[in-house]
Amino acid sequence: MKRAHIFRSSVTILYPLFLLFLTACGERGGDCLVEGKFKNINQGEFYIYSFETGQKDTIAVREGKFIYRTPANDTTVLLLLFPNFSELPIVTEPGGKVKIEGDVSHLKETEVTGTDYNEEMTAFRLQSNEMMPPEVKKMAKDYIMEHPKSALAPYLLRRYFILAVDADLNEAFELCGLMMKAKPNDVPMIQLYNRLKNVAKIGDNKKLPHFEAVDTKGKKVTDSLLNAKYNVITVWGSWNSDSQTIMRRLRTLQKDHPQDLKIISIALDTDSCEGKRILKRDSIEWQNICDGKLWDSPLLGTLGLAFVPDNIVTDAKGNIKGRSMKFEDIKKIVETP
């Protein structure tokens, strides 16, 4: 059975609003070519970024079209980020070519063609649009278990088991282990497995581990500074809209409870300058750490933080009150008398 027929073929886009087209692999060498054409849009700018590296690039749209070429040494899932912060997963493959066509007024009818993986991914999204969240999660799990070697499996794991509102890290760890057995030499998969293992190991600790770091202004940051009634260490990235939303909501919560809440953020970017504009835009003034090492940051390993967004909540004595908490739950803790 061809991959393109595992799910119902057709094309749809999972997320609403200002979308676009994309995904194509290249012609020369391992380059991956991205071509797109969209109706009812003249010009604009989009970001494309990687889960693994946090690196991002800009795509310019002119007269409803764009062409984007990127090196591709392996089959990789990238995310196209639109002005409304919705995301479209695309699959880049060396030597392939993918074409995307659509209309911004009818984004669910956007057509992505050119490779089996992209057609399979869009078919998955089309089918998921007609399902309730638990059914979509089950479909993602079934796919991972049936196709642990697939290039789509890591994306589905993150999207539906790690970064989802109802994230289940224990189930994610089990599925990741299955995927790693299927691809024992896959370095990104090994790294993800180890991060999940660290979360499981450190998650049993009731005390915040001791740490020392330097923020983006050159000031020392240690666990001893987290001495308010409640404290939050939050992980974010300039390439991740969900994490930025949480930062803004935490800022508002801190304004309402200035004596009871302290916040430190850790930015997963390759350069500390990448997030400065966002911090200034959102009037965020607490200490921000960015060592440029992304997932290899020793601080993440020490604290058992593994994803974006992610967080740890502690009390004044360093007792951990929660990990990977939803904002609503953090707000409830802080506002409880």
C-alpha cells in the first residue's frame, strides 16, 4: 500500500487563516525547492522554521507567489508560520519537488502535491478535521505504531503527545522508544528520547535543582533568586508562537501579583538577539537566559526541561508545585489565597 493512501487522499490545511503553499525539494544536489501560488493575496512575509534546531528563515510572497530553496540532506518536517501564527507542516526531501496551490479565502482546500509524505500529511489533516480531538490523537498514535520509521512520526509525536494541550509525556516516552528502536541511529530521535527520559527522571524530584546561568544582559541568575511565594521558569523561542502567548499571559499575571510571582525565562534560540525584539514588544523585563545551545543547553538538562513551551512552578522554598503546567493552572495556583 502506498503511503499516500494510508489516509484519505486530498488536501486540507489544519490551521485557519493566512496560509500559503509550500514544500518542494530541489533539483540540484540535495536542495529542497519550495514553490507556491495563492489567490487573493498580493504580498506578504512568512517564517519557516525547524523543531530540532530552532533555526528559521523568511519567505517573501510577491504577487501571490514565492519560490524558496533550502538544503536538504534528509527527509525533514519543517513548519511554515503565518502572520496569524498558525502553522503548516511541510516535508522536505532531497531531490523531490512539491507544489502548493490555494486560495486564502478557502484555506481548507489548499492543495499540496509532489511527494508521498506531503500528500500523506495533508490527507491526515483532512481526515482529522472531521474528528474530535481524542479521535485525532488515536489516529496519530496508530500511525506512529504502524510506521515508526516514517518521517512524519516525530512531527505527530510532538504535535499530539508533547505539545498538545492534553500532553501525555509518559505515552510520548513509550512511543518515542518504539520509534528509536525502529531507527536506532537517528540522532534527533536519540536526543528526543533522552530529553523525555530526563523529564521522567527529574520529574520525580520535589525540589528545584541548584543552577547558575547568565542572562542576556550579562547578569547572574541562580535558583536562589526564585524566592517569591510562587516562581515560574518558562521555556520559549522566537520561532514558537504558543510560548510567546504564554509569556504575555504570565506578564499580565505578574502585574496583577507583583509581590507573589517571580518569573525567569529560557529562550531556545541560536542567538540571544533573536528574542530581544519580542521581549521589547511585549514589555517583558524579567531575566531571560539564552546560551545559544538550543536542546544541548546544560541548563535544560539540569532542570529537566525538554520542550517549547515548557515550565516549572515552585514555591518560595524551592518545592516544585508543577511541571509543564497549563497557564490556567498556574494562574489558579497564584491566585489561590
